[in-house]
Amino acid sequence: MTDVSFRHATRTDVPQVLALLLDDALGATREATDIAPYLTAFDRMQEDGNNHLIVGADPDGTLIATYQITFISGLSLRAARRAQVESVRVASHLRGQGIGHAMFADAEARARAAGCVLMQLTMNSNRQDARRFYESLGFAATHHGFKRVLD
């Protein structure tokens, strides 16, 4: 199934996006079911202007995919503008049907339209299927990522 249309999420989409985040082995252990903090986060993203939540819907309007794309201006790499892609999800029962490829085509088009010269993403090192997928799209594991929880 590659008959999916992508658009900017609305506030009313947030519960369905949360369901997609929870529909995942890692997401099920780190996401919560209280919608309030997610709505607050969505509102902050809307205020930012460079931080976008994108949803993919099937022909019936059901949300089956989501990703977040943030446009970052910087000085390195000859003042390159980049697109950071995060929170990539496809409904678990629909994976392997081309939706991810369509999603990244959409993300690349949005990145190019925003003047970005590269796309970057991070993934949990336990997601080997995701790694193979990203590599099939031409992404290269060129850096090691680090995270630190701020208490």
C-alpha cells in the first residue's frame, strides 16, 4: 500500500499520532497515555515555525504514518541548512508495504523546499530493521550519537 497522502498534523491528530508512537516495541515502554503533555508539545512545535509534525493518511483518512521534521540553520558545512527527521512511525501492521519510502520522499521534498542541503536522523541502536531501511534510502551511519537525560 503506497496510497498514502502526507500533510501537516493538526491538534486533533495528536491522539492518533500518540497511538502510532505506542504501536512500537520501544515506544510502548517510553510513551505515556496521558494526552496533555503531547498536546502541549504540539502547541510548542506550532509556535516554533521550523518544527513540523507530518502525518500520513490512507484513502479513508486513517492516520497510518507520522514523522517530525525540523529545519535547522547552521554555520558548519558552509552554512548548510539541514532537515532533522525524528519520530518516524508506520502502523505496525502496514510495515513493508512502501509507506516508509513514500514518507521519506515526502520528507525530502519538504527539506528541499525549505532550502536544506542534507537530511539527518538518529535511531535507537536496537532497531536493526530500521537501520537497513535507512541505508536502503541512501543514509549513511557517519556519526555516533550521544544523549544525556537532564534531570
